[in-house]
Amino acid sequence: MSKNKLIGLELDLNNLVYLFNNNRLPKKIILSGKKGIGKSLLARNFLYKIFKDERTKNLIDKEMHTNVLNIKKNNDKKFIEIDQIREIVKFMNKSSFDNKSRFIVIDDTEFLNINSSNALLKSLEEPNHNVYFFLIYNSDKKILDTIKSRCVEIKINLKHENVKIIVNNYFDENIYDRINYSLINFYTTPDFIISLIIYLKENNLNISETNINELIKNILNNKHYNKHTFTNQYLNYIIELFFYNNINITKNLSYKLKKYYYSKLSNINKFNLDYESFFLEFKDDLLSE
């Protein structure tokens, strides 16, 4: 089974294709849902269905199809920048290949800053004929209400049993049930679990025996909270898992303590502060033996 196979979102895909084939697809769509559940893969599979042949499938995968503009945050940047959004105008004004529909796919829309958001609003106001927008959005974050109000939001959900199938398919083994119970819950996404397993393997950590406390200790001891791919994406969620387990499950900690550390973490993210002092305090207070 292909690692890029769409699992659990087939109904969403069929609905989008049906609407398009019947000239009822909204011109501006937000695909919203948890990060890592397959929203981008859903959009890509939709494009496969629209353009159909194998050659264009390869072009879509390589983001080289002339009728598809892909926009996402560059890895070395904090935001999707205004110059990227300005490419939309050029794309909409150029001739279409074979007079077919054109699609603008903006991944991680929550990374638009105020300037790029305002630039996008201008393009959303009056999209050219036969141009469709797909805005892919992590619903745990925020985007401007003015962007939301101009789009039709389709909320994407993934059943827990499909998360398990996706993870096992990715590693070609029944690995999901071996993960320590403290590292997964009902809201865990396939992307997080896959990234977690890769991190555990890279750091020679036992998949079954490494619990949330041991995971955080490893992150802190190796200072992986600084510029590590896994923690860059999921550090906040890992902290959430820690408090969930130590409040709801083991009942070792209080909500007051959780509120205190959430406030500190929020300020670090908001003002782009250093994590060092936060985690030194976190380790001394919460991870001491």
C-alpha cells in the first residue's frame, strides 16, 4: 500500500469531485482540521481526479503543474510572506493550459501574517473565471475572520481506527499498538505519531517503554527544543500530553500548575523568547525524581 494513499477521507474526496463535476464546487474553500490528518493529501488526490493522467500526477507531486500554484511557508521563515501571495495575481492572469481549471493551494494558512493575509484578501475578493482556492488550515490555530468569511469551510475529521491504519501502513508493520499509552490519545494525528516513532528510533528510545516523561527528559537533556524538526512542529502538543497524563490519568499535578506553565509557554511563542529558562524550570519542578 502506498504511503501517499488517502485513508479515511475517501468520502470527503468523492464529495469534492462530485461538486466539481457538477459545476457546484465553491471557488474558495478552507479545508480545516487537526494538523497532520491528511488535508493536504486530500487536496492533492482531488487534483489527481481532476487532471487524471499519470503524467500530470507526477507534475502535481513535484509541484510543477502549470494549472496548480502551491504556496506554503518556507522552512527558514516564520510566515508565508507577501511576495509569495503576490504570485497569485500573476498566476491568475496568465493563460490556462488547455483552458482547464486552475487551482491555488495554500498550505498551513495559519502562517499568513497580517501583510500576506491582506494581500490574499484582495485575490479572494474577485477570483478570475475558472480559478479555485484551497486554503489548508490547522484548526488549532487562528486565521483572520475576514479570510474565513470569504470562503466555504469544510471541516475534516479522521476516525481513530484510520489513524492506526495510516501509521502501520507507513512503517509496513503493526507498530501502533506498541507505542506507550501515555504518548497517544483520541486526538492524536497520524503525522504526530509517525514523527514521534521516527524520533524515538533516531534516539534509540524503546517504543513501548518510553512514556511522556521520558520523552520530555530526552528532549531536554539533548536540547532538542532548539531547532529540531520534530519538536519544532510538536513541542506544544508534547507539553499538552504531559499535563493531560499527569492531571487526568496519574493525577500527579494540578490545573493551577498547568495554567502557570501554559502561560509561560504562550509568552515564549508570542514574543519569540528563548526556551532554555522555561525548560530548566520545567525539569526541576516537574521531572525531578
